[in-house]
Amino acid sequence: MEKFSQFRDRGSGISPFMPSPAPDSSLISRLLLAPLLFTLRLPFFLLYTTTYFLLLPLLPSPLRKLLLWGIFALTGTWWSDLQLDGVKRGSLSQQPPTRIPRAGTVIAANFTSPLDAVYLAAVWDCVFVQSFPDSRSVRRLSLWQAISLAVSPRQLAGPGQNEKRTTIAQLLKENPTRAIAVFPECATTNGKGILPLSPSLLTVPSTTQIFPLSLRYTPVDDTTPVPGGVKVWCGFLWKLLARPTHCIRIRIGEGVVNTAGAANGISEHGEASGADLRRNRSGVEDDNGELTAEEQRVLDKVAETLARLGRAKRVGLTVEDKKNFVKAWEKRRR
């Protein structure tokens, strides 16, 4: 893999875009158990998920969340370890409601797998958005779009010219009974590094909490750092359905406040300044130039918390570096 050494972070030596190797398994498991599990699960999984997404607009929120746990049950995926940062084990139930994500707050999650969106929707029924590098605007996503974004090359593309965009502040105002889920890294990694965060988080009102949330998987190759088409989907489904169990470790950090929100003209009601709203409605890329020192501190605090919770390192590689990595990876495979 020396060919891809240019895509290692210079400070830490981490390659956040390199696919994680599959864990060792016995010959019987590879040749007998895995094909059997995949063959038995696949028809039920396809029928269940297809029916769910066809009926999704008709389902009330509690039922949507309940049925999503059925997807985890079919694939043998369980959250085995949930912990709040700084809270002792066994005292989770004693924490106040303000200590965990809830309606009217923002979840800033690391981005590694299609399972990220499924878990967040099953627990919080979030409104999902796609962030872009150097842009404060976001694109609203359906649950299916959020799931497929983790394996799609769409994560590496910028916003379309005619694509409707908005801000997190505006979505908070329009959806007061739901949490907003953001993947501020903008592109998937293998979970070993945290990419520079999008400034989309800077539109969050100063009265709204931003909860850094880390999701880690066992086996580690449940992550999808290299996007692609049907082949990537098939590979992910094979790993998901051909193994008996998968585990998710969840870490939730303390709420971060956007102390730069007032300076940005974001009111406590989630309203941005008139100039910002005009830019977003027009669909023009809203790069507001260099970040102020306070804005950078807010993004650094979220990124540092994500890295600490996920036992990862912050890296200097960007989405542009990932584009170049994917091109080199595809060329190598051809």
C-alpha cells in the first residue's frame, strides 16, 4: 500500500480512507456458515426494508423507530455499549434530559457506515442533512438518502446548481419536535481519523446544544470509506448479512454551544440574517470566507470531542484528498 502513502496524515500517519481488513475467521465459517447466513437472511432483509421504505411516509414516528430496530434484529446488529462522556457506568438513568440529544438539538456524528443513519433514526427519528466543505448551507436528506450517501460517490460531489439548500438554523425552526443529524466530516472514513469539519455547524443558534456522537463498529470492516456503485453495496450487504452478529459502541459527548452564533446573526429562534437566507434560497455556494477565531474554536471543540470519543485522531486530509484517493484506488483495481 506504499502507493497510497500520500493519503496518510503527515502528523499521525493515519490513512482514514483505506478500507479496514476483514477479521480472521475459520475455514468453516468462510465456506459454510457465512454463505448459509447470507442466503437465509437476504430474502427477508430485502422484503422487510423494501416494505419499510415504501410505507415510510404513512408511518407515525414511534412506529418508524420501532420498525427500524427490526432491521438491526434481522442483521444481528446490537448496540452493546452506550456511554455518556464523563458519566460513570450504571448512572446513565440518573442523568438529566439535557445531557442527551433530544428534539430541538443537533447531533454531530462521525461518518463511517450506512448503519450510522439507521441507528440515529431508530433512536431519535432525526432530520438528516448533507454538509459540504467550506459551505454553511446544507441539503436536507430523507432517511434512505442518508443511508445511501455513505456508499455513494455523491458524498464527494459539491451541491448542484439547482439543488435546494438551507441552513441547520432554518431546519431547527421548521422541525421543533425533531433533532437534526449532521455528518460534518462530509465524507466517510474508516473511523481512525476525523476530517476537518464543515462550517455548516456555525449556523446553529447559540441557545441550541450540539452533541458530538461517536459510533464505532465491531467488526471494523462494517465501515465504507471507499464509495462506489452496486459493487460496494453488494460488498457491504455481504458483510452485514453473512456474519452472526455486529456490535455498535456509542459515545455521546457533552453538548457544545455555538458561541460564535450571536456574531453570525443567528437568533435564538433559528433565524439567520437576511443576506444569508437570500444566498441559500438562490442556490449559490455560500462560502463566507475565512473563519473567525471564535468560529474555528467551536469547530475544533466538536472535532476534538469526536476524536476523543472515537479513540481516533484529527487529520488534515480533506474531501478533496479523498476524491484523489478514490481515483487512485479505482485505477489500481482496474
